[in-house]
Amino acid sequence: MVKPFLSERMQGIERTLLRQINDQADSSCINLGLGEPSFPTPKSILNHLKQKVEDWNLGYSPNEGIQKLRKLIAEKSGLEVAADQICVTVGAEEALFTALMVIMNSGDEALIPNPGFPAYESIVKIAGGIAKSYQLYRENNFSLKYEHVKKNITKKTKAIILNSPNNPSGAVYSSEELMKLAKLLEKRSIIAISDEVYRDIYFEERPDSIANYVRNYLVVNSLSKSYSMTGWRLGWCIAPPELSKPLANFHQLAVACAPKISQKVALFALKGFAEKEKMHNIEELRRRRDLAMSCVEKYTDLEYVKPSGTFYMFIDVLSKIPKYGNSLEISLSLLSKEKVVTIPGLAFGKGGEGYLRISFASPPEQIEEGIRRIGHFFGVRPRKLQ
Ligand code: PLP
């Protein structure tokens, strides 16, 4: 008998739709599908690296990360945590993976947002758990409502993943809803996993964190989005004291340590030396958001959800489905006919159906041309805006 090589845990785990769509795009396409800012790594960081790199010992670091960096992350977190509670990881992705591997038992449930970041479901499943979604609704601008989480909580609920500002909608969760939820999580001993990779990218009030209101949390963050440093693979996880050792043990077995060179530059960045460029880029993202919104109004007849954070915008194609097919079919047609990459809402769960996610992290001329092509695809003539 031939034994299958593939583990059961990996069965049904596919490359995400998001990746599949991006893989079909070539360099002639206008890409509004990107999950990263178009800005380069801040110059101050690169200069620091150039000046110092020859003096650095770039061997392994302690598994949990350079102590000074852990201390700095703890100080900057705004939480009452010690350096020992920080594990420096290979991006937020590894932080999520490590966190779920450490807390989930077979059959435990983890609540994930729908629509939400596609990796959550697969990671929960690989960690042996069951991913159950809580809906985020259009009538609330895809923001969190306590009641919609509450009704999905069962005896088996071990954790809930929260992501504010949210990928894909750009929604920011209100402090009021987070506080209500926090009470329930405390009562039911449910761990809050707060994915805060977009927390510094906001256009209104600074997004709150559930970690301000619960004792049991795992905060996940990285330099990827806020510092335009996706490829440096530098993130971290803040864990309660009783979980910090097991977290470091799993992390050691998986990756040994985060890239030391990235830890060295993270120390420089988090000390504040790249703050000016970071803030400048976030202001530029605000301009691009405003441009994207006015282009959708000018070139299309579609509605959109105004993003309060991130660099993503959900545009509503629900009314187009009868004629053009579901969000995946629309996205694929836009790619083949107009050479513009968008991500179908379906890629983020059933709750995203009827929407396309466009990224305004692309350069302004691409944002305008991409949205013009979307309007052209739907046969809409550009409008003059007042
Ligand atoms: N969490 C969310 C919500 C994301 O959108 C992403 C990347 O797109 C990640 C985590 C992973 O980030 P990192 O590059 O730090 O691994």
C-alpha cells in the first residue's frame, strides 16, 4: 500500500486566493492588490545599516531576540509588560503561528473575523483548532460589534483574533465595543489575540487595543506595514508571563531566532530615528486614500467603505454580480480584460462577497489609472466632480 506523504493537517490548506490572483498578474498590470506600501525602507534605516553593518556580529541572537530590543518593545507597547514577555519573531505571521501553536488543543475553537486576513483560518487549522468566524457587517462599516462575537462563543472557545485597523475593510474597532467584549472574554477565560500590524496607520483617532482591557492577551505586531519593511521579516509577540517560555520554545524550534540584522535595525527604528519618514509615509497614505475615494466617485458608479486605517478600501460590487459574476469572477475579468489587479472580497471569507479590495499603497498614478479601468470595465463614463 502506498502511504500518502502529505499530513492530514495540511490537507485542504491551499495557497490563498490573494496569492493566486497576484501570481497571475504580470508587470504590465496595474496592481491594486498589493499588501505592502510602495515606499522603500526609510533612508535613515538604510544609512544606519551601511555605517554599522561591518561592526555587527550577525550570528544567532538569543532565541527570544536581542534583550535591548525586547526591552524597547515592552516600553513602547503602552502596556505594563516586562522584556521577558516579548518574543521577537519572523514578522507578524510567525508571531500568529507561534501564538496559536502554543495555545490551541485539538478541538479548541478560535474565533476569526469574517471578512478577515485569510491566513487566520489556515493557521488555526494547522495548530489543531477549529476556526469559527464572527461576522463584521457592512451596516457597521465592517467594524466590530460585541453582540456578533458573543453569539459565536461556546464552551470550546479558547481564543479570539481581533484585527484593528482591519484588513481588508480598513475598519477601526471602537473602544466601547472592545470594552464590552473584554468583560465577556475575562468572564469566559478566552485569550484575545490582537493583530496590530496596521495600528499605526490610521486617519482618524488612534485605534485602541483590547490589550488595554483584558489580562489574557497576545499582541502581535511588526515593522512590515508601518515602516514599509515587509521583507525584513521583523515582528514580535507580547505574551502573558505563563505563556512567554512556551512561546519562546516553539519559536526556537521553528526559526531559532528572527534575522539578527533586522533586529539590529529594528532597535534603531523603534528608538525613533525613522519616525519622521514613517509619519511622512502615513501622511502620504492619507493623500492616497483621499485620491482613491475621489477616483471611485469620478470613474465608477460604485459605493465604497471609507477606510479609517490600513491602506485598503472595500468597494461595493454587489449590484454588478447578476451581470458580471461573483467577486472572484469580477476580479479575474478585471485582470484579463483591463489588466488591473484587485482582490475579490471572497478571498477574505464569505462575509467579503460583494466587494473588491483595492490597495491604495500603490503610487498615485497607478491608483487613478487602476480605478479608471475598473469604471471602464463596468461601462461607466467618468463624471466631473464638483
Ligand atoms: N496580519 C495582517 C492582518 C496582515 O494583513 C498581514 C500581512 O499582510 C500580516 C499579519 C503579516 O504581516 P508580517 O509581514 O509582519 O508577517
